[in-house]
Amino acid sequence: MAHADVNPAASPRAGHAVALHRLAHARAGDKGDRLNLALFAYEPHHYDTLVEQVTEERVLALFAHRGASRVRRYLMPGLAGMNLVIDDVLQGGVNGALNLDGHGKTLSFLLLGMGVTLADDAL
């Protein structure tokens, strides 16, 4: 689901796409050329939606333009969250890349703009 399919101001409704930031928040950390994104549902009942739709494959596709080579996802059901470890996404590392502001915290907003579709039971 592309960014264009998401209305960030829309109220979450079953069967409609919303931006991930409507359901979750993220914390980020970077080390070398590896990015850690921890994603946590605001409401525990949205956790199943995150698990179903924020997959390793979708996250890798989202970061492909930055050269990401691999995503590993570690589920944290007790915290209604997950940790995503993304390799080769920082274009050589924060201090070695020629781009501006390649820190993990800025990249967490790319993830939070991803569209997710709510099921009837996720409201």
C-alpha cells in the first residue's frame, strides 16, 4: 500500500487504510549501517494488525530505495510491539554517509507513514 492511499487525518475505520502512526509509535537506534526500529501499538488490540501487516517483506520494500538488504522482525507480544532490525539502510553509517540526517530517528517516520488496513475487530 503506497503513501498516496493513506489519508493521515482520517479516523480509523474498518476496511480503510490509515497511516501506521495512527496506531503505533516508534523508537529508533542506529549503529554503523544497521537500524533498529521498535514499534509499539498505542492500544494492545491493534497489535494483531501490526503483526499481520508490518512484515519483514513490507519493511524491506519500504526501505529498498536506501539500499536495505535484510529485515529481521522480533515480536514482543507482552509489550504489544516489535523490533525491526534493518541492515545496510544507513548508506554506510551516520558518520560515513554523504546524505543529510540519515539517523534512525528520521527513518522511523518513513515506517510510521506506511499504510495499514484495519479489520472490523481491530477497532
